[in-house]
Amino acid sequence: MGGIAFVFSGQGDQYPGMGKELVQKYPAAASVYEMCDSLRPGTSLQCFGGTEEELRETVNTQPCLFAMELSAALVLLQQGARPLAVAGFSLGEMVAATVSGILSPETGFRLVCRRGELMQLAADRQDTSMAAVVKLTAREVEELCGRYSAVYPVNYNCPGQITVSGLSAQMGDFCADVKKAGGRAIPLKVKGGFHSPFMEEAAEAFREELERVDIREGRTVLYSNVTGMPYGEDVRELLSRQICSPVQWERLIRNMADGGIDTFVEIGPGRTLTNMIRKIDNNVKALTVTEYLEGIYPDANL
């Protein structure tokens, strides 16, 4: 029998009102939002009543998603779920690091707030954007990116889906090339060219932030976006490099499955990771938070 992993989603699935039902039904969730509001006043109001445009701003998206995802994770833990490993996609890795015990909730949230600020600043310096390319292989996407000076393959999501970051001035032509090659480019609901060289200054500054906080020994195995492998003693290096390095999600999920994980529970406001995991390995079970709770705890509903 295999084990369960919690996987935390990144930017893109956020929506106004996310987390509100959690807070109304579960004291554990409410306590997370109280902590976040004490450190960043207005976080709960932004989650529950912010506009879609407001929540798309990286400086807002990251703390709001952190609050929602950490609160959902605590609900699952109180319901009896015991993950053998955790991982997160981009921003989600910060929540995973907190749930693993490497970061305290307060430290994790403070770092996420700063991470969002630094990445927002980097995104504002140049007009960049992201798009998910489907129906092409990784090699084909890499070849197309190679034709441009500022378009990069950045997220290796699953077979047939690679995300790219690039200067907006070049993305139109790139997307046209994708179509000619038989693929399709889908713009993402983010403002910035993340996990690319555009984020190098943000990564360096975030490393300095990490030097100021305590890194603890984790209780649960944490997998890295950068390597696709479990963290060792290189926590600060990997958490900072993650900002400007490609997310090796397909490799990470395959390594987790090889390590004995057969059930993945996506913790976040959508089902993006669930869909990716099902495409990566059809021998494992991938569920959203709601599906997991409804299957194991029929009276619970998120």
C-alpha cells in the first residue's frame, strides 16, 4: 500500500471568495486567517471580497493563496490525513515547506509576502507574460523558444504541456509559431515572466531574506521544484533558485510516485495540479481537496 502526498497549487487558479467557506466551517482555518491578518492586515478581506483583477497582482496573489492553502491543509490534518510527503508548484512550494515543518506558519507567511513583493517588482520592470503550450513535446517547445532572445521554457508541467515566459513583445510571434507547429498557446492569469531569467534579481534578494530566518528540521519529506528530488540541507539555495528556475513538475511527480506515493491531494482553489498528475501517471490517484474529503469523510465539504 502506498502513501498520500499533499501538493499545493501556484498562481493562476485564484478567485474572489476563495477560503471563505473554510473559515465559516472550520476554526483551524479561521485561526490561519487571523494569523495572516495580524501580519498583513486585510488579507482575509482580499481573499473573500477582492476583485479578480486585484487578486491577479502577484503582491496580492501570493499571500492570499498561502492563507487559503495553509488553512485547507490544517483542516485535512485535523480530519486525520497524514501525508508521507509534500510538494508545491511555484508559490505552493512555500506552503509545502511550511506544512513540512521547515518553516513556521508565521515565517512562511512573512516570506511569501516578501516573495510576492520582490517578484512583483521584477515583473514591473519589463512587460512580460506567460503561456501554457499544449500538444507539443518539450523538445519542440524548447526549439521554438530558441528562435527568440527572450522567450524561455519554464514549467515542465506534464506530457504535452510546457509553460513559457517571455517578453510580451515577442510572445505574439511565438504563439503564432506554436500554432504553425500544431500546438496551442494559452495565456495564463499571471502578470510577469516567472521562473525565468527575468526573476534573477528577485531570487537574489529573496536569498537574502532567507538568511534572516530560522530553517528547522522538517517533519515531512519536501520535494523541490528545481531538482524534482527531496530537499536536503540546501533549503535556502533551492527556495531562492526556484524563483528564477524552471519548475520540474513532471519529474517531481514521477519521483514521488517512485518513492511510494500513490495518492496525491491537491490543496488549492482549483484542479490544475490534479489534471496534470493524471496525465503524468495514470497509475496513481489524484484528487482535489473536495474530492478527498468527500471520499474519506462524507460529512465534510469544502
